[in-house]
Amino acid sequence: MKPSFASWWLLGIFLHTLITLKASDFNLEGDYLLGGLFGIHYTVTLEILTLMRGHYTTKSYRRFQLMRFSIEEINNSTQLLPNVSLGYEIFDHCSETQSFFSILDLISIDGAVRPWAETSSHLSVGPKVIAVVGPYTSGDTVTTAPFFMVDLISVVSYGAASSAFSEKTKYPSFLRTVNSNKAVVEMLVKILEYFNWRWVAFLNSYDDFGIDALELFKNTIKDSEICIGYTKSVTEATDYNEIFKSIKAQKIRVIIVFLIQQLAEVLIEKAVQLNVTNRVWIATDTWSLNKNLRKLKGIQTIGTVLGVAQPVIQIPGFQNFIHSTGSHMICKDAKGNCLCNQAGNYSNLTPEDIISSDPTYSFPVYAAVYAIAHALHNVLQCEGGKCNDSIRVFPYMVLAALKKSNFTLLNQTIHFNENGEPMFGSYLIVFWNRYGEVQEVGAFTFQPKVNFFINSSKIQWHMDGHVPVSLCSQECNVGYAKKQDGIHKCCFTCQICRTGTFINITEDPYTCKACSDTEWSPEGSTRCNLRLVEYVPFTDPAALGLMVIVGLLVVLTLAVCVLFAFHYNTPVVRSAGGPMCFLILGCLSLSSISVFFYFGKPSVAFCIFRFLPFLLFYTVCVSCFVVRSFQIVCIFKIAAKFPKLQSWWVKYHGQWVVISVAFVIQALVLLIGYSSDPPKPYYDTFWYPDKIILNCDINLKATSTSVIFLLTLCILCFIFSYMGKDLPKNYNEAKSITFCLMLLILTWVIFATEYMLYHGRHILTLNALAVLCSLYSFLLWYFLPKCYIIMFQPEKKHSAAFPRSHSELHQNHQPVSRVVFYQVYM
């Protein structure tokens, strides 16, 4: 046998000889034994077998008696475990060191603690108890539960609330009839959110119970607006004065006290002594019903006390049991010696003291005993008033039945989930009124569904009836975003949201979100508004006026064509360009098509035809005038010096070659550019925050070539026409072209200035007007004078009005040869 196993064996034999009890409050013989661990004393010191007596708590003694009552009630029942008696071994679990004697006794087999390997090979004999009720605290459970887990002895705790026990790999046979810290923390957070308390202090006991609660609280508020401004793990050696100074410095108004009862009493007493005032204290169920603190002198000065409490469920027959129990004597062994674990004189307790003590955790004790009894009832296959006594019961069988528990006890349905957590129970929200009484002001039910409510009108606040405020920073005004100041998200400054952004405090109070392209918002907005979509419709008065002007342009060009056709052979028509005039006039009419596409809701087709007809056909017009300007200069300045060039020009119809080449080049450039990236409708949201101007998005790379080509022709035309400015008066075509080009330049300079200064919807109207001005500049200032001569000065339309010889032109300013003139111009 290994030395470690031998030690266990000897210790078990030692306990077998030590713990031989006669009938007392702490033990009862029965067919099946239940273990009980109750922390009746809370300050004890153990020196091997010598007990330094400590103080006992009445409410713990009440729970101890409640287990005895429950088992007696079950033993007297004819429905539950008929003809089967339950016994118990109860130990005063008052310290971690002293608890091991009781634990080893409960897991002993035939009075001895056997090695685990040996235990598993003798399944005909099981441990002394089939299940254990307790312990009360999470710390005690951490140290004791692993001993019971080995043999799968069910540990049904009535007070261990740490969430760590939900981990079944470590605690496979642990169950509890009290809700875990998770439920209490969820309720605390709901209370904080209900009263909008976002800046709190959290005081927890430095043990498994308190540390677990702190971690759960941090995780729960992680995605909320609640912040922990101060936290402290409290022990018996804690400097309470330093705690309250820190809380005051942080301007925290709400203090969550997640402490065991003894530490909570010390904390509140210190708060009264140190004159801590005007605070909200939130108590957990460990001390929310504490009668001593409620009656403490000066308790009203500390502020308002709210608490989370278990509902008080009256257990029928318990008061009669307490009254009939008799005196509460010291527990001794057969030789009259005090047992180290159960010594204590409770004879000074009256039944009224026990009955009126804090009832917290009373029903969980009652439910734990009954859950084990029902599990045993099912294991023994009890029915028809009898049980199958041939079944040998082992702890693991009781555990399996416990997990399937489903029965009703005092209107509560008792059953557990897969982690051994109770699927029943609720919490009350209580308030300590000015008379030292506990007043119910709300409730939190989480089974079968979550339900939370508070009647805040019942709470008498210490702040003149107003709900206290506990915030690190005051809430921002509407339309302002929070900017975190420091490590706590509850501490912030406020910044107004700029134009075009908005704040949605329900989703993210820290970020001003940008509106979409179709929306806008003024400064400090909480939502975006739809932008007003603007374009120039066909029904707009300006659009109607321009379309009438386009119609007038077409009529005028048609009239000029007719007039020129009737006087085609006159020198004035032929000197104006002859057949080229009809091409120019036709292209002017075709260019005017673009004007119609500046109005209405733009589409891809609209955007294409807004630019293509003007760029293409106006290029032909300008190329015609380039040729006309070049011809004039050629006759009067180049022909005499370069006769061969004139001869080539006349022979091969150079003017038509130039015009055709210009047309083809521009057509190809437009075709390539619009095929690769055609202009598309564009929502212009840059200039106006509340409007969308519908326009056409032009790709500069795709259209710049065609514009540059047209601009180049205009420059050439201007150069050639300007070179003929000093020609005789009769040859005024160059001057007319120059003047038309000056008007054209002036038109687009004015439009460019307007485009830079104004960006509203009528920029499209102005653009269309600029196109019309470009067309009318040639129609009115080049063709209209010719029409005037034909119609009102017929004497000037004949050849006699033109010069006859080139030499006369240069020497005596006489006309050039008529033949030369017509050869070049035609």
C-alpha cells in the first residue's frame, strides 16, 4: 500500500474511534444517511482537538434546524419514501481547517477512509452518506466539494453562488438550490440601468464568492454604459477609511456591496462611524435582510439602501417544530466530552429568536433536502405506499435521479438544468425605509421567463425625494457625441456633430456617422434628411425660353439657306462661302440639338447627346471658318508669293479636304472617348449640403481630346482671320469672322466665371445659353450682314462692287482679278 493511501486509512480509523455519537441535534440514525454542512460558528480557531469557542449566527442555526425539520417531515410522510427513514450527520462547518474531520467522516466506508482504488473495487459497500446538503459559502465548497466528487456523492449546496461550480468537468456531482452569482449580477445591472446609474463602486469579499461576482459584473457591463469607478476586495484587515476617501474623490454615488454578512456588517458600521452620507448602497442577498444593520443607530445618515433578496417562503410546520424542540444542549460524545466540531451551547436561544432571524437561504435548504429525498424515492422505485428495499443504493444513482428531478414544493417547481443549476426561483428588490423595515419595491423573475419591474414611487430617496445621480460626466446635449476622457468610457467630453453627420446614441454615442450621399443634416443632428434632388425640367420657364430660341435659330438658318439659294450666283453669296454656307448653316442647326438635352432628368443617353452634337457639328462649322480665313489670307497675302500653293489648293479642293479631315478626326475622337467611358448621370452633393444637383459626370481623359481639338481650330481660325484685319473694306469676311470669334470667346469666359461662382441647377441653363450664344454669334454676325446686303442693298451684291486686279489692290487698292477671286473661294 502506498504511503499516501496508508495515511488516509489511519486517519479514517482515527475518526471512526473519535466520532461515536449518541442521539443529538447533529445526528440521527436512519436507513439512509444525508450529510449536512452548516457554518453555525463564524470565528473559530482549531488547535488539533482544542476548540476556541467563537460566535454563532442565529440564521445559520435556523438553517441547521430547518434541515432537521425537513428530514423529520419526510420521515413522517406516507407519500414520500414510505417505510423508509432518513438519517443525518450534520457538522458545524465553521472553518476550512476544521471542516476536514467532518468531510472525512462523511466519505468514510464502515468508519474508515479507504483508498480510492480499493473503494472502486468493492462496490458492495458505499460511502457513509448518499448525498450532502451544503456547504453554505463558495469558499467552503471549493475546499470540500472535490472530496465528494471522487465517489460522485451529490453535493446540493443551498448558498454557494460562485459560477465556477457550473463547470461539470471539475464538479460533476455538484448541484445547488440557490441561483448563482450570474443571476444576482444580472439583476444588479438591471437596477443600475433602470435608474441610469453609470458610475459605481464595487466592493467584494476577497474570496471565491466575491471575486467571481466581480468578474461576472465586469463581463456583464462590458457592452453597456456602466463603469466601475472604484473596486476593492475587502478583507478583515481592510482600511475602510481609505475606501470611503477614494469613493468620495471619484464622486461615486452608488456603492455595490457584494460581501458576506460579517464583512458587510463591519463595512456599514464603519460608514456610519466615518459619517459617510448621501450614497446609494446596493446590498446582495447575503445581507439585504440583515435586521441588526437596519436597526443600527445612525443608519439613516448613510443614504438609501436598496437590496436584492430571496423571497421569504413560509414553510408550514417549521415554527411548531422549533417550539417543540426543547432546550438546545451542548453536543457531547459518549464519555461526555465536547466534540471539536459540534461544541456550542445554544440554550440561550429562544424559539422566537430562531423564527425571527434572517430567513434568507431557508427555502434553498428545504428544497435541497426534498430534492435528495425525491431522488432516493425514484431510485428505490417507491410506489403504492412501499419501496423496493432490495435495491442497493449508491451515491451515483442518487446523483442521476437528482439531475432528473421535477416535482412541486410549496408552489415551486423544483428541477435542474444540465449544469446542476436550479430552474426555479426569483429575487425581490427591497428598500430599507426610515423605520428600519424592509419594504418590497420590485422583483426579478428569470424562470420560466425573465421579468423585471421596480415601483420606484415606494422608495424614499435621501436626495429630497429625487433619484440620486451617479455619473462620471453629465450627459451630452442632443446632437453631441461623446469623446472618451481617460480609461473609463463613462468619463467623456462632448463634441457637436458637424454638418453632414448625425449621432445615434442608441447605437453608438461616441461616433458621429456620416450621412449617405442622398441625405444631409445640419450641425448637431440626430438623423439625416433626404436631400432635395434638383435639375432643370422641360417645363421650367428658362428651359422653355431657350427651346423657343433654338426653334428660332432653326427657322433663321432655314430662311438664310433659302435666301442664299435664290441668290446663289451673286458675288456676295459666293464670297461668303458659296456651298460652304449651306454646310455651316446645317451644322449650326444640328449643333442646337444639344440644347434640348440640358433639360429633364439626365440619363446616359441624355449625357451623351448633351455634348456630342455640339462638339461634332460645331467642329465642322469652325473648320469651315478656318478654311474661309485661310482662303482670304491666301488670296491677298500668300497667292502672289506662292502661286503653286494656290494652284494646288484650287486643283484638289483643299477646303473640302480640310473640313472632311477635321470632321473625321473629331468623330473618331468622340467615338473612342464615349465608347471607353461615356458621360453618366452624376449626383453633385459637394456644393449644397441639402441638395443634389443632377448633372453629367464627364471623364476629362475621354473628352479632353475633342475639346482641345475644337479649341485648336478656334485658335487657328482666329489667327488667320486676324491676319486679314487690314484688308480692304470690300473684303470684310475676315473681320466678321474675327468679331464672331471674339463673341465666342467672351461667351465662354462669362460662362466659366459663372461656373466657378454658381453651382445650382440653373448652371445647366447657363450652359445651354452659352451653346446658343456660340451658334448665334456666327448666324447673326456673319450671315445676317450678307442677308441685309441681298435684301436691302442690291447694288452691292453684284461683281462690280468687288475689286478687279491684284496689282491695283496692293498698289492703288483696286480690286483683284475676278477669276483669281472665284478660283480661290470656290
